[in-house]
Amino acid sequence: MAARLHPPYPPKQEIVDLRRLDPRDLADLLQEEVVAWRRELDWDFEQSADLVRRFVQLRALNGSALLENGAVTGYVYYVLEENKALIGDLYVRREFRSAAREEWLLETALEPVMASENVRRVECQLMMLSQDHKEPLARRKYLRAFERNFMRVNLKSSPLAEGRIRHPVFLERWSDHYQDAAARLIAGAYHAHIDSQINDQYRSVPGARRFLYNIVQYPGCGTFYRPASFAAFDVKSGQLCGVSLSSLVAAEAGHITQICVSDEVRGSGVGYELLRRSLTCLRDAQCRTASLTVTAANTGAVQLYERVGFETLRRFSAYVWEGF
């Protein structure tokens, strides 16, 4: 007799601490997530999945898993950083995906961090969250949401034509000894900018320094790719006035992890030239595509990327909980 596709009884659901699980319990879910990132975003998620496996093995990952009839169908994890919590990932298997399950998992992460005396802020950007959240997200009283675009360009078809720079600068390939100057640049350029509301590391030089360190050292935004990363310097002052940093997120896919210019050169073509050089180097490295994320309200940046040939592939939200 053929097996029933839909059992006549409701599934037994329970939330368990990730520290109770073994990496083998997450094997099917993580494999599906790796495939989804590659299929939908042209992104190799394997390094990030491997970090999850490693920390689960060590019983050192804060978070929860959703079990249905004994099988893991979703998970969420978070990281504590001084007075802030970062929700690193939330994924529910496609067969079981629903806004209700995602909200349940999200609540299991928010409840303990908001109860902590030390945590004052929670941030998350969840690329694989489903798009059907018609009901209020968890803890909406403290929530602000910011629409973001995941954009991608076909490097084989984009002309990447040279523009005209209207401010005297010279460009150098990225070097790690530029990090302190880049941190000051980022903190200055993002002062009162909408992105500093999304990521509070942009609000100070030490925070921007941590942000840069994470880009270079950790696989969350891919593997840092130095040959396609550049710094621009003002010819007269010698000061750093722009950066474009890149990573490899798959064998034939690049990602712009950060592009930033100072107020003094904004609108002078420096940002375009930095971006063009990074994309050209990614293309020379046999990348077929390159991607980036941008806040939708940052219309000037969105228009620049569209002129280069970027198209919005996915819209998602950055969430911030504060004031609890």
C-alpha cells in the first residue's frame, strides 16, 4: 500500500535548544539551505553552514530548533556582542515554511535576549525569510523595519564603461594598513545616514573597525577578495576618500561588501570608478555575476547601481528592536 502523503494527525511540534542537538540532526535542513542560497542568490552558503555545524558540535550556539514529529524543520541562532544581539540566521524548510513558524522561531530568539539586562538592541537581516508576513512581527512595539534590495549584475553583459572623475584622486589596491583610515571614513560618511540606524557599527570609529574586521575575517559576506578591493585618496590632502571592498561568494560570483565615499567627493564620479574597478577585477577573475545589498530608501545609490546594470533580485527587510 502506498504511504500517505499527508498523515491524518497533526504534527507534534516542539522548540528545543540548539545545544541539545547534534550536527547530524541539522544535516537535511542545512543541506536544503545551501541549495536554496545557491539556486536563488548564486551564493555558496557552505562555509556559513559549516560554522553552524561546528558550533552546534561544541554546544556553543545560542538558538533554537523547531522539531516536527522528531525531525528538525527550522532553526534560528543569535550572537551576543556587547550590548547588542545579532540574529545570524533563521531558516525553515520549504515544505514546512510559513510565517507562523518563522515568527515562532524569531520569538524564541527575542525572548531571552530582551530579558537580558545587558542587551539594549537587536539587529537582523534575514535573506531567506518568507515574503508573506502579513501579521505583525514578534515584539512589534519595539520594532523598526527597513526595506533592502539584493541586487545583481551580469558581468558578461555589463559594459562597465569608464566614467569621468571630477575630483583629483588616485586609486590603490586595498591594503590592511588602510583599515583605521577606512573606519574613520565610514563613521564620517554614515553619520545620520539611514544605514547607521540599521547597523550601529557605522556610528563610531571602533564600530566601523569591527565591521571591517568582520568583512575580512569571516565568511558571512563571502571570502574577502583583495585583488578586487580598492581605496581612493585625495590628491591634494592624501586623505582616504573612498573604498570599494569585494568578496567571492561562489566560484563564479562576486559581492561588493562595502562601497563608501566621503562627503567631499560624493557626486564627483569617485564612487562609480571604485565600483567599476571592483567589478572589472571580479570579471577578470572569471566571475559571471556580482551582487550587493542596498537600503531601498538610499535612492541615489540604487540609481547608480542600476546605471551600471544591477537589477533587484530580491527585496527583504532589515529589522531592529530597541527601547525594550
